[in-house]
Amino acid sequence: MSVVPEMKQALLASVSAADNGRKIKDPATGETVGYAPQHGVRDLQNAVDLARSAQPAWADAGHETRSAALLAAADAVEAHAEELAQILSREQGKPLNGPNARFEIGACSAWLRAAAGIPLEPETLVDDGETRAEVHYRPLGIVGAIGPWNWPMMITIWQVAPALRMGNAVIVKPSEYTPLSVLALVEVLNTVLPAGLLTAVSGGRDVGEALASHPAVSKIMFTGSTATGKAIIKSSADSIKRLTLELGGNDAGIVLPDADAKAIAEGLFWGAFINTGQTCAALKRLYVHEDIYDAVCEALTEVASAMPMGVGLDENNVLGPLQNKAQYDIVERLVDEARKSGARILIGGNPDTEQPGYFYPTTLVADIDNNNPLVVEEQFGPALPIIRYKTVDEAVAMANALDVGLGASVWSPDLEQARTVAARVQAGTVWINKHGAVDPRIPFGGAKQSGYGLEFGVEGLKHLAQPQIING
């Protein structure tokens, strides 16, 4: 592994100099974190030219060489883990501790290692003495990776690692809210990757549109809102790009009447409030049977009241601010509407407008109607509606009523019963007695308007390749 000796200080210093870039502020304090370069469509074309030059040799290198490079990249990430976590915490707002910044950097190296280690051999489809047919998986060419602001480093790796493993070059377009952390991550990765193979272009919507429509780009991977996903589909249509879209979710959790409220409370809390609720596959609406409704509300409130929220660089905090003002306004509006409708605020709902930063307190809302905007709209923040139900059929119907289906969960000590209920829920993944627990070995993707295509595991690798049948 070739690591630049000065990089430890350079990564932190690189986000401090103005250099005529766009100012990026800490959402917890309002202080300036650094300045992001303002790339444009011409910079994107330069990245495409570099990728075109670098990709053929990378494709010819084979799986063993590419896997070794990903393992070296994981080593490089681990060598700079603390610097990367500091940048991430300052720019995104998430605390260093808990399932937050350091956790995210650890996930980056874990997914790099997983992508390197998953076997993918040619598959024999028919071999009957007369016909032999095999399916092979060839590189696509150039992959465009458009990432979000909530898990900017981790999701970039989710896109980059399998694309590189399958022999592609990658152009990364980070969110305009969190470019610095992704640029730092790409800088670390490029200490061990061939020049030109991985490039980050930090630009605005025009760059994203140009990447989605560029004729030399064979595939787009996108994680973000359903509205933006639809725009990418339209931009990619003329060149008939392959797409993997992980879009909005409004994940339902169903607590069955035999569940132990105290035993599941912490799992429910982190399912909903990981990354301060800013996670596509977070638990965003909770359906609880009337027999244990009050007990679950009480147990969740007890857990929520013990979770410290504050500036991410404070080692004591496990919850941070909303990343941007627009998201803060959405959460504030939805909770206010719920309060006005007569819903009961168990905890939170009273932001301190005197403190700096986009902090919205951990909020639990009970006795709320299933048609309330806080239930129907994806809040993407620290406010969880808890809906009472009488029958499992009613709970399943409410869970399936929306046009999204990224994830869901069922909570019960009776695993057979929980799996039976899970099979009825319309979602790409249904977890049992947990929520949002992604695994690099297990495919992940959405149902309905939560997107299409799969990530992770061997299926994720296949979605970054062109299948070719050799018949004869």
C-alpha cells in the first residue's frame, strides 16, 4: 500500500483553505468547515476522458488484482479513519460516537473488504452433451455514482467498491451538502488505485444531469429522493443506461401483541433514530397493537430521554443536528401539524431556537391518525409517529398503503409468526426484531417507488456488470 506520508494533516487542512470554493458550514455550530471546489460540466468531461483511458487496463487486470486493490483501499481508509471521521462529523453533523461517524468509516472498510472477497465465477446454465451455455459477467465501462448527504462516505463506498471490483471506472458526484467528506475519501482511495480510475466531481445539479445523460457513462447508481430518481431516469433514457436506484422510503414497523415492550425498546429506538432519523431505511412509522401500545410508548420514551444530542465532536453525544435547514423545516412542519391535529407529544417537539445549529429534539408522537402528514410523508428526521392498531390485518394494510417500500420490520418473540406477517409486507427487505441492519453479504433494494436494482452480495456485483452468454 502506498500512502502519502503527509496526508494525515493534509486531509484536515484541505477542508480549511478557501481556494475560491463554495463555503461549507457545520450544521451543528454554523462555523465554516471548509470550501468545496466548484466543478462544472467541463470538469466532468475531463473525468470521463480519464476514466476512458484507465478503464480498459483495469478490466483486463482480472478479479484477483482488482480485489487486492480493494483490500489495499480498505487498509488506507483504516489508516486515516480518525481524520475522515472528524471531517464527516464536522460537515454532516453526526457525532463521532454511537452508530455515527466512526461507525460509518468502519463500514467503508468493511464494504471494501466484502466487495473484494465475494466470489463470482462463470455459471454453467446448460451442459447436456449437445449444448453448453455459460453466463459471464463483463465490465460495463464507466459507472456514475451520485450520492446523498446522510451517509455520504458509506454510500459512496456502496457504489464504488462493487463497480471497481467488476472492472469499471467510476465518477463520483457527491451531494452539494457534503462534498468535503467524499472528496477526502476519494483522495485516500486514490493513494492505492490506478490514476484516473476513480474521480470525484463536486458540482451542482447541472453536473448531475450531465453525468446521468453522458453517452460514455454506462450505468448510474443513485441514492436519494424519489423525485430526483425520476429525473435521473428521464436524463438517462436517451442513452439507455443501466440504473440502480435506492430512493425514498417511509419504512413501517409492526409490533405484534406478544412482544416485550422493554426488551425491544432500544432496538426500536435505533431503528428509527440512527443518524438522527436521517436514513432512507430508518423506521419512520410504528404500528403497535392496542394491548401493548401504552407499554411500548412508555419504554420508548424512557430510552429516548437517555440519548444525548449535541455537537458531533463532543464524545458524549450520540445524536446530532439535522444536516441542513431545509430538512429541519420539514421535520418542524410535520410535528407542528401533528400537534395541531390533536396527537400527543410524548417527548420532544419543542426545539430550542436560541441555540446554533439545526437541532430538533428527539420526538415521539402518540395517538396519531394513520392519515396524518407525519405518517404519510417521509419525515427523514428525529420524529417518530406511533399508531395504534387492533388486528394484524389492519396493521399490514396500513403498512402497505403507501407507494414506497424500501424496508419494514416485524417485532415478536414468535419468529414463525413474525415471518408469516413479514411475507405480507410490501418492502424490499423486512427485518425481524431489528430494523435497518444492512449486511454487505445480503442483497438490498427497494419495492414500489423506493427504486429498483440490487446492491450488496453477489447480486450487487452482477448489477455492476454486463451478463454475456457463451453458447456453444
